[in-house]
Amino acid sequence: MADVYAVFGTLLALGIAFPGLLTGSWLLFPAAVGRARVRIGATPVRSFFFGVASVILTAVLVALLNALPLGITKLAGTLIVFGAFGVATLGSAAIADEMGDRLREQGLPSISRAGAFLRGAVALELAAIFPIVGWFLVIPGVLLAGYGAGVFALLHWLPRGRLAPRPEAVPAQV
């Protein structure tokens, strides 16, 4: 019975922490999340496939570094994995931000931007925990699209003029 409580408690803690992680990323890195949001809002399919390519490139690089017998290369591979998770978190925050604004457009326009973001993060989390569909479609899809949008954002590759972002989506450069 203690195992059931441990699993339930862990899932509950992760459920509370995930919107907090996305909100922290959104608040700490507004320019990067804003660029990723512009990219994911304008070209989600391109972000997804760029994320797939980036994951493959990252996996090959990490595998090569971990195959070398030196400890420093294994550390470098581990740091690259942590960095990739950070970039995917920025992209996921951008997806939550876009979802929050779309929720605000559908509902009450008087909701603050932070409130809309938090609602988007919770909606993303709820979609991800749905059995089977959420586990095997939503989570990988959001991670790949978010990773692609995050890499696009770090490279400062914004969509061309024909896909101009909404003015409120792009934060001022810091």
C-alpha cells in the first residue's frame, strides 16, 4: 500500500510542479519563450520536424561523447542532455503561452496574461496525463515541437514576413 501512496504522491507533486516549471521559464526567459512562441504559433509542423532533426543530432552527439572512455566527455554528454531538456522546456512554455492566449480569446478577455499562461500550462498538463493518447501522442509531440521551437528561438530564426507574429507575442529584447 505504501508503494501506491509513493506513486500517487510523486505524480501529484509532478502535477503541481510542471506548471510552476513552465511559469518560471516564461518569467526568467521572456525573450526566448516569446521567439519560440512566435515560431510555434506560425509554423508548428516545421517546428515539430526541426525538433525531430534536432533530437536525432543531439542523440548522435551524446552517443559519440558517451562512447569515449574519458570522464570529461561523459560529463559533456550529460550536460548536453540537460541543456536539451532546458531548451525543450522553453519550447513547452511557448506552447503553454500560445494555448493560454487562445483560451483567453475563447473565454473572458479580462483574464491577465499570467492567468492565461497558467491556464494554458494546466491545460497542456491535463492533455499530457490523459491515458494512452496523452502519453504516446501529446507528450512526444509537444516535446519535439517544443524542442524545435526552442532551438529556433535560440538561433533567432523567426518566420518570414508573410507569417508575421502578433505584436503582443514578441517581447521586447532585454
